[in-house]
Amino acid sequence: MKYRVDKYGNEISVLGYGCMRFTKTAGSIDMEKAERELMAAYHAGINYYDTAYIYGGSEAAIGKIFEKNGIREKINIATKLPHYLMNSIESIEKCFQEELSRLRTGYIDYYLMHMLNDVKTWEKLVDMGIIEWIKEKKDSGIIRQIGFSYHGNSESFCKVVDAYDWDFCQIQYNYLDENTQAGRRGLNHAAAKGLPVIIMEPLRGGKLVNNLPAKAKKLFSEHPKKYSPAEWAFRWLWNQPEVTCVLSGMNSMEMLEENIRVANTCEIGEFTEKEENFLKEIVGEINSRMKVGCTGCGYCMPCPAKVDIPGTFAAYNVSSVDGKWDAMYEYLRSTTFRKEATSASNCIECGKCEKHCPQGIEIRKELKNAQKVLEGPIYKIAKKVVPIFIKY
């Protein structure tokens, strides 16, 4: 297994194990199967295992498996604080102690603020006393490194990066999201500040493998490299020195073995200009089904009404590629799972955004179209319910 280093020189395997998608039987994690897969990953040299408080049963499962096999000290556990469910330092502490208990450990190697999607949310946590809480945990060694995971646009991501002396961060990033979400701009900004960047959704939840246009599939099959679509996606990521570790939710031995093979043969800077252009052609085929030709450049931002314009269009485009339900989830996650919603319905039609759009998009018109698709009855209910649960 190849390794890259974190902020303090510790080695992290370039392939990390995403522990959200363990196989379940009758609603419960298949522990025997999960143990076989986790231990195969460990013996192959994977040392970074990512879970979260809200991943049903995941923390308890890996805690039991790692304890049973006596490998806790030899691997890194990353888990996350659901700060959006917390309203006091006491509730944060209670949640953290529960995570330690589930994981059967006395410390967390990499601890993340889960979905820290804007600076205002972080400022609320600061007012609550989170900086002092983090310092106490780091000073005592109970938390080794502190970071955050993020879904949103690059501008807000850079602000969150600059708001605190983080040890690492985690972003959604893949060749289709190069200019959306945190994007390459966010990746480079974090790396320039010395932050290791952990990558989630390298295959867009499998969509860059299972839901490609016919022309894209044909292009992949005819390329002389004969890489699978998944291998192309992983190699594109590992080609970049700013990428530290790529998470994959591996729930079969075949997937695990294939990803390990690719990880062991990738090198930084191995992509040629021809290969970069080939993936741009693939992106073009995928985008041909898109509803709005938004590149996610962000020139339309900031919006006076606080609409996340690139995020809205990204979700709107997902509706034509992955379906309405995936689009709605992406939209909720990018615009609504935060203290102040940044949804299309905030638009006041001032038109400032259109003066700066290099693509000449009729942004006000397209925001209305996106709103019709994404802000149906279910979304409206969710928008009312979310603030009840998201405390900060």
C-alpha cells in the first residue's frame, strides 16, 4: 500500500475504508462479512477507517471488530461529531463519550465536525465553547487531530478552512465535481495551508460507474488503457499531490481487491495531458444531459440574498443524471442542512449574478426552474423540520 503524510508526518494509506456502507441483513450489519472485509483491508496496509455517529451501527461494528482482532493501536479511526444535533458543550461531551464507548477506544485519531458547511455554524460552536473543548481533548490525547467534513461551495469552504487552525479536512471531490462543491479551488487552498485532504464520494456514490451515458461507456471501453470507469476516477485523484487519502465504501471482496490493486500502482503526476483531456471528454458527455451549463466557477457569488447558485445548479443537474430523489438529497445537503438556508427560493431577482456569469446563463430564470424541480412538498416539509434538529 502507498502512503501519504498528514500535517504531523504520520503516514496515511492513500486508500481509506469508508465504513458507511457495510452489508446489512434484516436491517443489521452482517458482522462476519464486515470483519472479513475490514481485516483483508488491514492486511493489505489500509490504515484509515472513516465512520460517523449517524452511520447506523457502524461505530459499534468497527469497534468490536478492531478490539476482537487486537489492531486498534495499528490503525487510525476517523469519526464525526453531529454538531447539528447539539445545543451545548454538555451535549457534545455526552455524544463524544458515547462514540468512545461504541468504538471501544480511549482516543480518536481523526475527529471531524460533521458537515460543517458554513462559517456561521462554526462561529456558533465557538460561542458555545468548542475551541476550549477541543483544546482540552487534544491536550489530553483523547483527540489526536481535529478536522471537518464539508458539502457546499468553494467560497464557503475556503472561509471555513481559514476560520481555525485545523489539522485536516474532508471534501466531496471527483473528476465531475472538479469545479463544484469545494472543488479544485478548495483542495488547493487547503493544501496550501498544509492541511491533508481526505476525499469522499470519489465515484459520486457509484454514479460515475453505474449511471454513465452510453457514449461515455463506449469511450471508456475503446480507450487503449483499458481502465474501468472506477479506475479512471481513482487514478485522476491519486494523480494529484494535494490529495492525501481517498475513501471508498467497499462492501465486497472484489471491490476491495480491485481498489487495492489500483492504489498500489498509482503515482503522482502519472496522467498525461491526453488522459486529462480524455476525462474532460467524459465530463462533456455526462454534462450533455445537464439542465444548466454551470461550470461552478463562482463568479456569480456572493449572492445578496444568500442563494448558493452553483450548489443549486449542481443539484438541479443531478436530477437529469441521477434522478429526482438523489437531486433533492444533494440540494438539501448543500443548501438546507445548515443554520441559514441558501436555497433558490431566497432569490430576489436583482440580476447581479447574471452580469458576472461567463457562460451567459439566465440565472434568475434557471433558479425558478430549479426551484420547481427541487422545492416540492417534501422539500418544504424538510426545510421546516431541519431547523428543529439543527441546533447550530
